[in-house]
Amino acid sequence: MSDGDDEPDAADEEAEETAVDVTPDGLHERLDAAEEALDAAETERDLDEVEADLDDIGTKLEAAELPEPEDDDEEDPREELEGRLSDLRDALEEQRGPYASDVVDAVEEARADVTDAEWTEDGESEAAAAVEAFLDAVEPILGESFDEGSDFPEDHADALDAVAVAVGDAALDADEDADTIADLLDAADELTDGLDDAEVWDDLTVVEQLTVEGFYDRMESANRKDFPPELGVVRIAEHENDPERILMALDYLESDFMQDNCVTALRRMGAPEAYDAMMGLAQRRDRPAIEVLGKIGNDDACETLHDYIDGESNPPLQKTVLKALGEIGAAESTQPVADRLVAEDPEVRSQAARALGRIGDTRAVAPLSDTLAEDESDNVRAAAAWALYQIGTEAALEEAAEYAGDRSYIVQNEAEKAANALDAAAPPA
């Protein structure tokens, strides 16, 4: 048993130290000491010790019951301590390394740039030269040879992969091999700078890109009458049946004027090469592009186009789509198109009838006959009679021919064509 004059035992000393540590002043003192140790650190082991000390300070700070500020103008001691601790952790991370993994990361990033960038012809040469210079720099450092090959970018990417593997296999220590790692990082930085400086397509203006692609090659003084000159190229390409040059203009030139002229040219040409580009526009319900799809006549477009004639919305779009489906002429469109014979808009009904006539599927004879007999619009009835005549089977012609004496001249005119076709096909008496 001891009185108040006895020396404190070890437990009392530990309790007293802990009490000091969890005061703001005590924690600031420990952070001061950690900062001094960080400034003096020379090895990764030194930095590990500083990190352990910061972790301990963070644990004590989190558990500490610190005084709250008495007014808004007074700084919160916890926030101040947490800010200092965070700054020291950031400084610690900046002081670590460099590591071999940093070299590997830099090489892998460069490898991705080599394979993913859209290099110009000059850019390919510049990027290849940057990789070759890097390989020359790291070979003596790593004591290995790396063959960049001649096929850019594949061979050069493979060579960079080999360097990354070699760096990993070298098991470089951040302390003992610090100079080697630094030299490798310097070489990697030079590689990155070289690739950044190499020319990619985005570095060029649109006119420069088109020039490199040969877009203007067919332009001569005699055919430079159009302005802008790009319009002249499109017209020459249409005349020469060269859809690829028009598609190039469509891809590069974003003005509404040039976009409209390109699509118009492609519609007149009906070029199959334009299918993908027009489908991309058609999926945004672009009517001129849908017209081009009709001229191209690819059945693959039908499934997408069928969705645009469902319901009663947007009659102008429906008319455009129905005409395109008729021009494509796929039997799979017969039912979706026939469903529009009862649309609210008479122009949609008329276009649906004409589309069925172009498709020519005999399954459309019955619904067209009903339309001819029952529709309240003579224009729609005339379109149905025309469609039956286009289908041209005996049954279709007979249905239309019944209206050769119709009160409506336009219906009568189409029905008479069917009647005459029946007479011409009848065997002689």
C-alpha cells in the first residue's frame, strides 16, 4: 500500500502518457515528430515506421474526446488535427518509391496508346520511332534484348509487353535498386512524351483529314465550280457511282447542308454500301435516310421499320416508311403494312395500299379488296385498285375489274386496267 508521496507505478505512467496523447497539444506534438521523421526518412523502412506512427496517431485521434469549439469563429481542434494527419499521409505517399510497379504501369499505358490511338501515316512512323528509342534505352538497363519487329502496332505492342514482363521478373527493390528504377521511369517518360507528340487523326482539321484520305483527289480546276468544294466532290462521286467518297463526307462534314446533300445523293444512287450509315440515321427516325433504305432494298431493314408504322402517331413518318417497305418488297412486311389499311389518316391508308401492290404478296388481295369496297376515300380506293392490278393474279385482277364502272373516275381508271389485263389473258373464243 502506498501514500500520496509514493512514485507512480508503470500503469500510472502509461495512463498519464495516454492522457497526454489524446489532448490536442499532445497529438500536435506527435504529428510534429512524425513530420520531422518523414523529412529525415531515406529508405522504405523509414517510411514504413512513419506510416505506423501516423496510423497510431489516427487511432488515438478517432477515440479521443476533444473539446468542441465554443463559437463559430473558433477552429475545431479535431478538424485541424485530421487535416494535418491527412496532409502528412499524402506527403508520405509522394515520398515513397518509385517502384518497379510504376515502371510496369507506365509501359502498359504506353502499350494501350500504341494499339488504341488512331494514328495518321506520319503518326505511325513517329510512334514506332518512340517505341524503338525506348527499347534501345531499356535494353542495357535490364540486360535483355527486345525485338520491336516491323509490323506496327502489333509487333511494337508485343515488345512493350515483353519489357513489362522483364521489369516484373527483375524483382527490383525500391531501396537497393532505386537508381535502376529511376532510369527505367525516365525512359518510360520519354516514351510517353514521344507518343503524345506523334500525330493522331484528332490533331488534324476536318479538311486535313479529308485531304489525307484522298477525298479531294478527283477535284480539278474544271470541276471546282461548286461551293463549298466538298459539294463538288459529292456530285462527282455520285456521277462516278462512288458511294464511299460520299459516305466519307457524311462522316466528316457535320453541317446540315452537306448532310442533306450526301443523303440525297445516296438516295438517288441506292448504294448498298450506305446501308449501315442509313440504318444509324433511320434509328433516329430520319425520314430521308429511310427513303435511302427503300432504294437500297435490303430486307434486314424491315424489322426496324415495322416499329415506325405501329399506332397513329406521326403520319408523315408512316408514309415515308410505308413507301420504303413497298420498295424493299419483303413478304415479311405484308401483314404490318396491311394493318395500316385501317389507319385514321387516309394518306397513310393510301400509301399502305400502294406498298402492298409493290410487295406483290397474294395474301394482300383480301384486305385490298375490302378497302376497295368499303373505304370512304376515293384516293384510297384507287390506290387499292392499283395495288390489285400490280399483284396481277387472276383473283386480284377480278376483284379490281368489278369496279370498271365505278362512280369515281380515278377508281374506274385503275379498275379498267385490271379488266383489260383479264381480257388480254383470256384464251381466244
